[in-house]
Amino acid sequence: MKRLLAWALVAAGTAFAGQQIPCEQFDVSKVVRGKGAVEVACTALEKRFSTSAHKHFFGMRMPAAFAVEIPLGGEALSFEASCGVDKSGAKGAVVLRVLGDGRELWVSPQTAFGDKEEVKAHVDVTGVQAMTLAVDPVEGSGEGVLAVWGEARVVCRDGARLPNDVRKTSRQLGILTPPAADAPRVNGPCVYGVRPGKPILYRVPVTGRRPIKLKVESPKLKVEAVDRDDFAAAQTGLFFNPDTRVITGSIKEPGDYPVTIAAENACGKAEKTLTIRVGERIGLTPALGWSSWNAFGGSVSDAKVRAAADALVATGLADHGYAYVNIDDFWQNIPERAKEDPDLDGPLRDDEGRIAANRRFPDMKGLVDYIHAKGLKAGIYSSPGPFTCGRAAGSWQHEEFDAKTFADWGFDYLKHDWCFYDDVAFGKGLDRAMYPYLVMGRALAHQERDIYFSLCQYGMENVSAWGRLVGAQSWRTTGDVFDTWSSVSAAIEKQKKLFYYTEPGAWNDPDMLCVGNVCWNDGGPSRLAPNEQYTHVSLWSLLAAPLLIGCDLTKIDDFTLSLLSNDEVVEIDQDPLGKGAGCIAEGDGWEIWARPLADGSIAAGLYNTSSREQVVPFDLAAAGLMCKWRVRDVWRQEDVGVFLDKYEASVPGHATHLVRLFPLPCGHLRKGMDDIRENAWRLLREKDLAGERRPTLNLK
């Protein structure tokens, strides 16, 4: 999908006049004529509609004859769409109409199956309370003709809300995360995976009033104190620089090496054990960090990446465990786009075949060294195809060369995006899907440093079942997720059948976080309501998904910072047991997602899928939580009380109440139950019996 969107995002200032509200956010439930329902293209599910003229990743599709009434509440200024007949339907022709409060505002000429041009609708809907979109077949057209309203959207004044916007129907949550305590707290994961002899780079994340004195010791290894960090070579042993708070070195022998990290300041002491696990698995907890795409799209540069690394430290996010600074597409040359941006002009590869960075990135190794000097890790982007989504050089037939180049530059992470691999792919099914990632996975394994391998192929062929087999640590399970409720909620829905694949070093990835300022909103704040942003971060943490911040960190606001810096939320995401949450209960407009944690507690999200506030009941006994459990509100970081059999909370529309349940001495799971997620299996089975089908491993 980014293939079509990438260049539109190069100029972050490009936007429609006024506030754009895409059709993903319309209320299309009121059908006034015809049979069936409106289909809305949702990026998270990679759903798209195609006429003979265009492929639409955003838009609506409806049969002829049909009409749907969409409430606007007088808030919209114009309606825009590019219309045609979908290629997947029957041949025929249609006429489309837009009505406002019963009055015809626009009527299209006839548009037919196979037309090479679409009909453009630009309709003034100022003051309209209810807009009706109607489709009528032309005489002689049979049944089954499907009309497409491509890229459908309304444009409103800044700050306007449609009647179904949750900000109009429910109270919104403000900042819930308490300020960090003055006493020290050592944050971050409890386990760090590294292959034998490969470099270790770990910045100790610690909050509390400065100055803080840190001490690092290990019962199995001598930890040598140093006054500089040696990133150029993996020296044998462990080394700790108390000034930069960075642990470096390497360990040759496989095994577990506990490291005690003690922190002390004028307000108190704290201690945490980090286990360095030397073996063939890395990425033992989901990646925490930042990625450039949502913030800058195609306008990314060396300066912006350095500023992001600076901001990760300056905002304190690095002290909460965020460690990766990842460059997405557009770091390479793209000659065909040189007229729009001369910095992209240049060869795809040098005379030796080495992939070339564009003029925005004059010294890639120097940039990585800059990131490493802060104790952070650096990520880069490529494609298994001949081109990336932005039409820069991909790694096709250069996998070993590119892997070595990335390693020589010092990168610690690679996002490998399917994109133009379609043009060269061969085989069918799993063979087609797995092959390019197996090639790059093997190439990365041959390098002198560990490189976290992130697959981006949108969940094709149930990638969750085989991603680890090609050497990956995480894999996208959805299409691109944008800052709309339909996009985020659809991505959550798609995870219901994938929870059983997660384990340390193997993570489902429902895409980057859409909080804060993002480039497709003209650099403005996320379109997600505050409640929806709480659900976004809560569910990603429950799912054990990578938490990759997508916003411009140099413009981060207090609310966004509070969402990202809650250590108890991040702790759930980073739990070393590695079991992602499943949906264990459902009701009328609500769901409960839960996962077991390594200390025997249960993390659960009471998720209100409706737009109005309601009480969400958690039947503890039915879920198998017997006797008494202490419940803690994770966002507010406060205990709620002790509960037996039942816990409930009033949850605002589209919000999630995130809790952690600790068993009292009598508390236990029901006899015969090993995992709270067994309830999720039960729900899936019930849906199977109702006609839904669960994906199979399909590894033959």
C-alpha cells in the first residue's frame, strides 16, 4: 500500500483545504434503499477496491441499486470521491448521486465497467445534516454491479466532528500516568538476547531524581568499569560506563548470565536483575523505539533522525526503555523523483554494487555511530523486491551484499517491506511468501553483529505461523494502520486468531503507533480521540507487540508523553513470559483481552468497542480466576481493591481499562487450567461452530 502513498507523503505540508475526515470514520449503518451493506476499504486489513482506472486503498463499495444515509450534523464543507464500477462485480453501468437533507446536490454521468477514467465528485455539503449516497443501475445492467466511491472523504473546518465521533458521545480521558517518582526505578526488559560472541549494547533505563549512582555486577562474569564505550568491536566480557549508563562487550559461551543493576539517589534505592541470555534467539522482548515513517514519510533525513535520537533521550523516553531509532523508506536515491527533490538524484548502487544512500544521508556510518553513542540502537529499511515502496533500490539479488553493508554501517534492526517483490515473485502460497525472507534471514545470520529482523508483508499466508522459521523476530500482521478508529479497531480484531504464535523472540506486529504528531495530518496531532489512543497503546502492550513510536518526538506533547512513559504499561508489553493476549470474553459492545505474566499475575484490558460509556463486567470466576485477586489500575498506577468472582468498571467509549490482577494466597486458576487464554480458544471454537474458520498452520 505504501507504494501508492509514499510520494504523497514526501511533502509533509501537502493536505486538503480544511480538516479531512476519510470514509473510514463515516457512520454507514443506515441503509435507506437496497439490499446488503456498505463495504469500507480498511488499510489495516489491506482491503481495496479496483476499477479499470484505479486501485483504491480508501473508499466505499456498494451494489446497484442502493442508498445509504450518512449523518454529517452540519459540520462538513464538501464531499469528495473518485467514482467508477468495481472490476470484481458484474459488467454494467451506473449513475451515482449525492443528496443533502433529501435534496439532490450532484449527479454523475454514466460510468461503466471497463471505463479508463473515473468520475470526480466534489460536492458542496455546507450545513447538510444528513448526506445520502445513492447508486442506480443504468437500464440494461444486470444484478451484481458494484459502484466504488474511491478516496471518499468529507472536508470540515478544523476541529469539527461528525455526529458519530466518540468525542461527541462519550467523556474523554485525560492524562492518567502519574509523574515519575523521585526515588530511582530501573526500567526496561528483564531479559536481553544476544548470539554468542556478538556485540552487546544496552543502555540502562532508569528514572528518578538526578544524580543517580548506578552499579552493575554479575555473579558469573566480571563487569569492568570503563570511561568510554567501545562500539567498534565486541570485546570479550562485560563493560559498564557509569557516565553513559551503557553496558557493552560480548560473551562467547551460551547460557544465562544474570546482571544486577543497582540504582541509588538522595531519595532511595532500587535494584533489578537483567538476564543476558546468550544463544541463537534475539529480540526476546518486543522492540521498543521510534520509526521515521509516520513522523516524516518520504522527507526523512540524517538531521531528523539525529534529532529523534536526541529527543528520545531528552524527553526521558530512553529512560523508560525505548531504544531503537529506525529509518524507514527514502534514505536511498530515487532518480525518477529527482525533479521533485534533487537530493534523491543519484545511482541506486555504486560501482561495486553497494546500495547508495541519498544526499540527505551523507555519512550513514557516522549517523549510526551518533545513535550508538547515546546507548541506542539503529534500524534501517529495505525490500526483498527490486524496489522499495518509494521506488528506491530494494535488496533483490543483493541480499548478502546489503546485509553486509547494513552490518558494516552498524545497524541493529532491518525492516524488510514486501512492496515490489510482487513483480519478481515466483511459486505459490507459502513458497512464494517465505522465500525472499528466508534469503535475507540467512544473510543477516552470517553477519558479525545481531540484526533484529522485522518482516513487513501485511500478514500474508498467515506469517505468524512461519515468521520465526525464516529468522525473523517480528512480523506485520496487518496492512498499514492509520490514526482512524476503524483502522486501529480493525487491526485489533485481526489479532484474535494470532495470540498463540507469540513467544520470546517471536512477535506479532500490528504496525507502528499512531499517537502524537504525524505527517499525513500536515504534521498535526493524531486524529484518534484520547480514549482511542488509550486503547491503541493498551492493546498493543497486551498483545506483546513492538512499541515503535511514530510521531515527531521534537514536538511531543504532555498527553502523548504520558501514554508512552507509563512504566507499568511498558512492563506488561516487555513481560519475559512472552505470551500475547487473547480475547477471552465478549459482550454487547465490549471485549476482555488477557494474558498471563511471568510473576503469576494476569494483565487484562476491559475494552469498550462502543462509542458510549458503559460498565464492562469481568466475570472472574467464569474466566477461571478463583478465590480473591488484588486488582491494580495500570494507567493510574494504583490498587483498586480485592475482588472475588467479579470485577467491573465503567469504561468511556472506545477506551480500554487496563488492569493487572495479582492472586492473593488463596487465588489460583481453575483446576485443569494452565493459561487464562484458554478462554480465547473457547471463543474461537464457538465461532468455528457458528461458521467462522480459524486459520491453519498450513506448513505442508
